[in-house]
Amino acid sequence: MASTVIRDLLERAFPGAEIAVDDRTGGGDHFQVTVVSSAFDGLSLIEQHRLVNAALAAPLADGTIHELRIRTKGTA
């Protein structure tokens, strides 16, 4: 269920992006997300990851996400 919430938050933050959410351990709190979006075009990797972290601020703050691995890529 957490992966669905994460996907929904990312889809709202990055409309039209290619998004993958993987539960790395099966426990529902360790995730790897991959986001490919034009929103990242021209941004540094750190800036891209900050945007993803901002989109997932609520589940990160409440402990739904215990560990998060982020992969991002622009479309340009």
C-alpha cells in the first residue's frame, strides 16, 4: 500500500513522468524510486533528488518510508 501512495505523490509532483517504485525488502518501508521527467532537465543530480524528497516529504516525515534510494533522469 505504501508503494501506491508513493507512486501517487510522485505522479502528482511530476505529471507525465516515467515512474517506478520498488519495495526493496518486501517490508513496505525500504524503497527505490526511479523518476524520468522533463522537470529535471538542466538540474543537477542534487537538485533533482531534492525535488523527489520534497514530493515525498510526508511519508518520509511520518516514517512510512524508512529508507529511500532515488534514481532520476531528465528527458533532454
